[in-house]
Amino acid sequence: MDDKKVARINELYHKSKAEGLTAAEKKEQQELRGEYLASIRNNITSQLNNVVVVHPDGKKVDLGEEHRKKYGK
């Protein structure tokens, strides 16, 4: 998500607190928030897919590989 969209989310938030939003603005706000949350979820998933946990006994577990085994993604 680019900075312009984040700025627009913040702009709509402040406007909603100050004077309220029109129906079109509320819809835009919901869509932008949904896109923002999807972006966060994708970033976290990407980070976790690259994490390897090393147990005290030396066993290594690749979280991305485990996730793909469990969920097939």
C-alpha cells in the first residue's frame, strides 16, 4: 500500500471525527481499510515464511514449510 492511500485513510478518519462522512466516503474508507489490513497480513505472512526456529536440541523448523504442509499454501 502506498503512502497516498495511507494518508487518505488518515484524512477520512479525521474528517469522520470532525464533521462526519458521506456514504461514498464511508465506503471508500472501508475499502481502503480492507486493503490496508490485507497488506499487513501479506507482509506478516511473508516474514513468517522466512523464519526458521532452532530448538534447544538443534532441530530446525522452517515455519513457511510447516505452514505449506498444514494449509497447502
